[in-house]
Amino acid sequence: MRAVAWHGKRDVRVDTFPDPKIEHPTDAIVRITSSGVCGSDLHLYEIMGPFMEAGDILGHEPMGIVEEVGSAVTNLATGDRVVIPFQIACGHCFMCDRGLHTQCETTQVREQGMGAALFGYTKLYGQVPGSQAELLRVPQAQFGPIKVPEGPPDDRFIYLSDVLPTAWQAVAYADVPEGGSLVVLGLGPIGDMACRIARHLDVARVIGIDLVPERLERARTFGVEALDLREYDTDIVKVVRDLTEGRGPDSVVDAVGMEAHGAPVAKVAQHITGFLPDALATKLMEKAGVDRLTAFHLAIELVRRGGTISLSGVYGGQADPLPMLTLFDKQIQLRMGQANVKRWVDDILPLVSDDSDPLGVESFATHRLPLEDAPRAYEMFQKKQDGAVKVLLQP
Ligand SMILES: NC(=O)c1ccc[n+]([C@@H]2O[C@H](COP(=O)([O-])OP(=O)(O)OC[C@H]3O[C@@H](n4cnc5c(N)ncnc54)[C@H](O)[C@@H]3O)[C@@H](O)[C@H]2O)c1
Ligand SMILES: [Zn+2]
Ligand SMILES: [Zn+2]
């Protein structure tokens, strides 16, 4: 089969691999019809190299058609149309029972001290071959795959794999009080969708912040007050306070993560780790602060006293200096983590099945490209060229 493989910093290629086979009774093989490119893939593309190996297959936002199931998979049959959550979870352990599928105790990557295995996501998360491919082996298929009906285009359902539950969890964890206000930092796919969900759930005031004009414009069409960071720079805190009765918003979602613009020191550290031999670079990333914490610091500044910050942007360093004094003094509540996909699917399914398409999923992708164009897709998405916000790869 053909699949997108990581080869080095900003170097992905489409290579030929042996077709995956059923390895365990709980596996399924799915023929992929679409797989998204995610902001999390960009971390692998740019700075997570020390945790990657040349030939690792990328991708974790898939849907497709079941080709074959293992003997223990009784809920699926050949020909079923399915969306696959980005995390691999068993559905029956202590953590899964509590809706914490990204902490699944059956698939936890214990040798790395990490949570549940993820598709296409570094040695830290089990080095499981990803979904930007013609075929995908799906472990724990007795639980993970979400069956969806035939008929509507892939765009209706594909975001159940990651974007929708991640954005939903971001808003749920932000815990905006009734009549309250929410700031969403970053209007990439995750932040954009978090804004739409917040508006749909009747959050009274949603303010989005980014620095890419077409991303700001997309948010505005969903009733978001979108502010261009380039226009306000450090005044942004004052501007937002003025919009929120002088206190700051009740809640802030950080949908930016470790590659925020505007943090020169950490950018140098990230650049250095990109060029060190892997063993040294891994140590440096694990032991030192390499995140660009600009967005998180801004969230801490912005949020009102006693408010809540919900982090969905991914961070990766172990010793990043944090303003503990401010966090403590402002009595800020902080929630974060990879999204627990199946925890939110029942809330979201009715919305993506609704003819009126309240979250605008049918027009959410800006580009649909053949799998073979993956190198261009990554470059375009990373550099935000050609209006790229969400790219789907279609084998
Ligand atoms: N928690 C999860 O389960 C989960 C799932 C998917 C993605 N993510 C993470 O969410 C984040 C966003 O993903 P995405 O797909 O939307 O990617 P993205 O890279 O397209 O989005 C990031 C956005 O932040 C903007 N930005 C950069 N610096 C900023 C700053 N200082 N202030 C405000 N905005 C800034 C960028 O212009 C961009 O639009 C990534 O870190 C990704 O890894 C987390
Ligand atoms: Zn993702
Ligand atoms: Zn489990």
C-alpha cells in the first residue's frame, strides 16, 4: 500500500509499504477514504523529530470502509463505514469506564510513562502506524470505530476522529458559566471548531484571537468577535478586558500549543533540538523547556481571577518555567489533555447528522488532496499558504 512516511524535519514522503494484516483477534483492517492533516502532525513535521524514526507512518484522523475483522470483533462487519478515533482504547478498563479513553490502561505506553497509544504519533505514544495511508490496522476494534451511515460525504463524519471531540472537550473543560465569556486562542481547525461549538452551546460571548486573516474571517462568519493579534500585540490584554467588563473572560481555551508565534528564545531551543543527534535531543526535550509558551502565558494574563483555562494545544517540554505566582494568586483553574473521543461522540453525532449542518462541517475542509500530494499538503498547511486551514488526504 501507499502511505505518508516521516523522514526528517519538514520531510514527509509517500512510500510503498506491505499491506497491514490482522495481528490480534481484536484488530480490524480499514480501507481509508479520507484522513485529515492535523496541527498535531505539524509538531512531528517540525520539532518532535527526536521521537520519530524514518519510515514512521503519519496520520490519526481517518475514516473508511472495513475490509476485514479479527475473530473477537463482533460489532463490525466487512463493508461497514467507520470513523476511527485518534486514540486506541479498550472501552472496558478503569480509565475507559470513567470516560478517560486517552488514559486507557490496556493501551498505555508504560515504557515511556505515557497515556493511551495514538495512531501515527511518535515512540512516546506507541509508534503505531498511522492513517495517512490506503489501509490501516485498527487495534481494539471491538471498541474504537464509530459506525456512520452510507450516503453523506466523508466531510460530515471525519471530524469525529479528532477535531470535533477535541473542540467539544476544550469547551466543556472551559466550563463557561451561564451568560459568560470565552476567549479562544488560535483559530486553526481546533480553535475554529471550539468557537462554533461554544456558539452552538449558547456561550454568550465568544472572542477568537489569531494572526491569519482568513482564519479570523472564518470565525467571524460564526458570530465570533475575532481579534488580529498583529494589530494589538501586547495591548491585546487591555483590548479583551475592555470587552469583558474590565475583568477578563470567565474562560480561555488555548488551541495553539507549543509552536506559538512570538517566542524567540524557545524557537531557538526547538531549532537546536532539531539538529542534535537524536539521543541528545530527546534528553533535551524531556528535561528542558522547549515549548513556546506564548499562548499559554497570554491565557494566564487574559483569564479573569477565579476563571478557567482549558488547554487543548499540545505541549511537550518537561521543565518549562511557568508563572506559578500568577496562576496561584489569580486562583486559576486549569484543565487539559488529549481529547477522550468516545466520551463526546453521543453529544456530537446528532449535530453532524442534522441536515442544516449547524457546525458547518461540510465546508470545513479548505483542501481535499490525493494521498500522493501529502508533501505539498504538509507544507501548505504549515506555512498557511493558499488559504489552507484544514486539509483532507484522500487515497
Ligand atoms: N488535545 C487534543 O486532543 C488535541 C487534538 C488535536 C489537536 N491538538 C492541538 O491543538 C493545537 C491546534 O491544532 P490545529 O489543528 O488547530 O492546528 P493549527 O496549527 O492550524 O492551529 C494553531 C493556530 O494558532 C495560531 N497561533 C499561533 N500563535 C498564536 C498566538 N501566539 N496567539 C494566538 N494564536 C496563535 C496559528 O496562526 C494557527 O491558526 C495544536 O497544538 C494541536 O497539537 C490537540
Ligand atoms: Zn489531530
Ligand atoms: Zn481502556
